[in-house]
Amino acid sequence: MSSNSFFSRALVALVYLLLPVVAAAQQPWFFVVMSDPQFGMYAKDQNFKQETANFEFAIANVNRLHPKFVVICGDLVNKAGNADEIAEYKRVLKQLDPTIPVYSVAGNHDVGNEPTPASIEAFRKNIGRDYYTFSTDEMLGIVLNSNLIRSPEHVTEAAKAQEDWLKSTLAEAKTNGRQQVVVFQHIPFFIKDPNEADEYFNIPQATRRRYLDLLEQSGVHYIFAGHYHRNAGGTDGSLTEVVTGAVGMPLGGALSGFRGVTVRGTKLDPTWFCLGGIPNVIDPEHPPSTPCPQ
């Protein structure tokens, strides 16, 4: 047998071995985004009975639907540092199927509207890291502490450390080019329009523009946020920001719920499910519509 014939057969065999791996990597899949369970909000920190009911119901349904992972986009509790609210959030979260990874995000109610070194350290002790990455075969998730972006006055060193880390993380991801980068945070850069005026629910324009430019130039196409307690979002160039309503107490006539996000290659298709409209199954090949108002 000639060496050319041998190598040809070996190459064909290798292709057949790799085809199932490539096909599996290209199969659509989905993840879940929740936001603002905010234990204590309904009853103004007197109790968290309604938040417990909502979150337990959402977790039970997520266990049944079984996404690849879950991200909870901040405001885990209503009163920063409240031991009872934190304990209840963690207790209910333990009901999540342990085979489903879950990633918690720092919200302004978790570290304060004006975070301090002490409030950030308390979050890290009670919940975990406030900015970090997680990874699947197809995606690199970047979790940011948006409070450091919006209100860095008392935490300038921590804010700079996060921004430097973000720049180096984005640069490395762009160089590697192996995974789509998706950003998760609590406070959205904007609610509907990247040029909208500054307000409580968004990040100030000067800072907003700097970060949006950084993310777009780094090849990021999707940001997921919460904070608004209703659904919103918009686009800025090639960047899409998806603002997810509360699994806890909604505002502005909205309903409580969570979002399923179907992934097809580099395209993300988010769908909102109110707690009364969760589907029996999410088939990534045929994502369900929702009977819930958006």
C-alpha cells in the first residue's frame, strides 16, 4: 500500500470519527436567564414569602426544562447584607438540579447603590465572585459587577481592576476566536435606546458609550441584564441588549417570570415566559412561542 493511500484512508477515518463531535457542537441548545428574585421586596423586608413561592416555582420548572446553565442577573435580595434574605435565596437555589450550573450576578440591592469595599467583600463572602467568566464548548460568559461601572466613587480601585480584567479577557477571547462571548450583568447600559438620557435604571451616557464601544470592538453581540423589573432592550450597532423582567416582584404592570434563550451557532433567540406561561418543554430546534405579554 502506498503511503498516499494509507494517509488518505486515515484522513477519511478521522473525518468519520469527528463528524459526530462537530454535529453535536452545532446542535441548538438553550440556557435560562432570571433576574431580580429580590427576597424581601414584596413585603418591604418584613418577610419574603412571595419571593420564596415565585423562586421555588421557577426553579422547579427549570429543573424540568433542564437548560445547559442558568444565570441570575442580580438583586438576589432586597436589603444588602440581610442574613435572612441571603439565607433564603441560597436555600431555594439549592433546589436547582445540581447538574445545571448556576451563576449569580451582583445587583445594586446586593452591594448597595453606591458600593463600598465592605459591601463588595460581604457579597464575595456570602455569594461568591462579583465578576468572573464561565465557559461552555460554544460560549464564554462574562459576568460583570455593573455597580462598579455605574457608581465607582467609593470603590475606584475595584472598578479599575474589573475594567482592566474585562479588557484583557475580551482581548484574549478575540485572539482565540473559539467561543462566542456573551456578557451578563445587573444594570443595563440602556433600557431601549443607547442614546437615551441618564436615569436610575441605566448606566450614565459617558460611561455607557465607553463600555459599549469596547464590547462592540471586541466582537460581543449580546448583553443580558435585569434591574428594570420588566422586559426591555434594544440594539447599538451590532450589539443587542436584552433586559429581563423579574422572577420576583415586577413593576409597571409586568408579570413575574424568566427567559429561555435558544442558541443556534452564534444566533441567540430569547423568549420570555411569565410564571403562568412556562412551556412543557423547550425544544431548541423549534422554540416555543409565549402566551405572556412581553
